[in-house]
Amino acid sequence: MILRDLTEASKTTRKVAADNWNSVRLLLKADNMGFSLHITTIYAGTTTRMHYTNHLEAVYCIKGEGKILERSTQRVHPIKPGTLYALDRHDEHELTAISELILACVFNPPLHGLETHDASGAYPLDAASAGS
């Protein structure tokens, strides 16, 4: 059984930050669950362009208000508590946080732990591992 506390994990290398967000990676590849689970905060007033060419992602909004733009269709969808979106086609998208967003994110294949977005908005498929 794996037990982790979000507050404690946020004080370790499991918390990764970039200009627009921070992410506490609660489950990683080394946990051998077949997916990774992250609690991600997107900072209010920011827009983050992403294109996960190497991963599938499902996102559940816990807190905050935002919108997601599907780049292929230019469709915009509201994000609010209770909303789930799944990037099942490696969808290129832009996520805008109107207020601070708190999101539960699941990645397949799982992340190693230290990944941040590259210039294309993707996470590399194989990156350095974070500690436990």
C-alpha cells in the first residue's frame, strides 16, 4: 500500500514548478501503478499552451474557474469544479485560469517526476526520476 500526504509531498522534489503552474506528483512511474497522479495548481490570470504528444491525460477540476481552448477546432470549454476533460487524442490545447485552478491530473504513461513542458508543450517520454 502507498500512502502519501499532499502537504508533506509538496515539501519534496515531488513538487515541480514552472512560470504558470506547480504540480505535486503523488504517484509516479516508480510506484508501478501504470499511471501518475498529480495535484496541479494553475496560477490565476495565466494561459498555458500544452500538447502532450507522448502522454494521455485526464484532468478533474477541484477548485477555480478557467477555460480550455481546443487548438484544432478553436472551440472553448468552461472549466469549473466538477469538470473533467480527457486529452484522449493528444489534443493540442490552451488552458486559461480565470481564477486559481486546482486540478487532479492523471497521466499515462506515468511521469518520472521532474518533467516540465518542452518548447512544444509536451513532457518528454523519458526524463529523470524524482525521489520518493
